[in-house]
Amino acid sequence: MGKSETARNPRTPKKLAANTHVRAARRPAAAKTETPYHHGALREALLQAAERVLERDGLAGLTLRAVAREAGVSHAAPTHHFGDLTGLLSELAAVGFRQFNTAMASACDAATTPLERALARPKAYVAYAQAHPGMYGIMFRTERLDYSRPSLHEAAEASFAGLANAIGMMRQEQISENALTLNQGAAIARAWAMVHGFTMLLLDGRLKDILERLPEGTSTERLLEAMLTAPVTGKLPGP
């Protein structure tokens, strides 16, 4: 009989195992694995990553690839969930409006006097913008958003409804969001313009000159209170 298989083949099982171990050791390290997410959790994780990128790098730094890197997922993931950058920005703005609305509702609920309730919403408006300037900025960049997306449309409408209800309480009348009188519309526009304008001046650092001329220790919040409680004279003709 001929030599055994082991004798004829010098590559014994021990040598084969050793060679396999060497080849495995020589393989390059695997690329960093992506963070696993369930489908629903990935969408939320992408929005959270987008908010971090926006607040850290600004709107110019917010790209689909940047968001994917921040979330630790493939570059295709944001496109799969949001379609394009407009879709991502629109869904992010919807998140901002929901946070915004919750902050103002909570502030109003915590108020205990009529004056506190009147000032709670605008104070919370300004405070949210200061805490989340990037998010606040994108919420009002209409040219970058798609308001046909249901989530954004609903969140923005809820914000307007909250403003209309607040003005209605101040005027002691019921205000319909879909059918305003001229005076109701003027009251809503005046309140919004005052607080939004104040907020933008504050974020742009344009109120420093005024604050420096006021009595020492006057805070931004005190200036806002004084602006909101100053009497408004005159009334538009008609209903």
C-alpha cells in the first residue's frame, strides 16, 4: 500500500491551521461598523444628528453626508428617509416647531397671574431661540422648506393656533384661526412682529447698543417685558 495521506501531503492539519491563523492575522482591520438601528429609530436618530450638526456647524454645514457621518450610518440613509436636503430640513423644522410649541405651552401652564400668563409665551419664545438658534433659524427659512409635508404643516399651524389663542385671551374674545377680523389679524401680526423682531435683533447682537444705554443691570428679559407692557394707542377702523 502507498504512504498515508498525511505522509504524502506535508500540509498537515496542524500546518493548515497555523497558515489560516497567519492569513487571518494579516488581513486589514475591518472598517468601523455602522451603528445598527431599527427602521423607526434610525429616522429619529438622523433627525437628532441633524439638529446637532445644525447647532454646531450652522445651516451651511448641514448636508446629507454630514448628518450620516454624525449618526454613524451609511450615506444613503438620509436620502432613504427624507428624499433630499429639503425633505430633511422640513422634517427638522417640524421637530423645532414641536419643541417650540411645547416650551411655550409649558411656560403658560406654569404662570399663576394674568400678567405672568401674558408674558409667559413671548418669554418662552425668546428663550427657545436663544437656546436653539440654529433650529429657530431654520424654522423661519421658508424658501428652504417644503410646507406640503404634513408634519411641518401641522406643527407650524399648531404654533399659529397657540399665538391666536393667546391673543384671543388677551382681547377676551374667541379668535378663529381661519377667519380673522382686521383688528384680530392686526393684533396677531403686531405681537408676532414685536417678539420675532426682538428675537432676531437679540440673536444678531443688535440690542447691545440699547442695553448699554439703559440703567445698569437692566436685563434682556426686563427690556422685553417693558416693550410688551408699554401701552399701544390707536385702533384700526372697522370690526
